[in-house]
Amino acid sequence: MQAIDTPWARGTVAAGFEPVAAAFANAPRAGTALGAACTIIHRGETVVDLQGGFRDKSRTHGIGARKLA
């Protein structure tokens, strides 16, 4: 599993699922989402577990997994 830790996205992603992490990270920056979470379980194994986004509508304060309730 690869760790993802940016101001707007945190979590883990398994080898081969990096495109999911890239799409997830691009949504808040592109303005299509303020915040989101994504967990994918494939054949009984968690292969994507991501959370993130922004705390404010102006998208100036990122939020990561450690700050989500």
C-alpha cells in the first residue's frame, strides 16, 4: 500500500489503483467537490482508502483524514 498525504487528500492505495487516487485528489482542486471519502474493497482486500477535501468553500484550508469526524 502506498500512503497518500497531501493538504486535501490522505489515505492509502494499493499498487495498480493509483489512477483512483489521482482522480480523487483532482476533484477538490478542480472545484467539482468540496470534500469526499472513497473506500474500495476488491476481493476482500481494501485497495483504496482515501479521505479529504477542504474545510471552507473558498478552498483555502485543506482537511485530511486526521481531522475528519
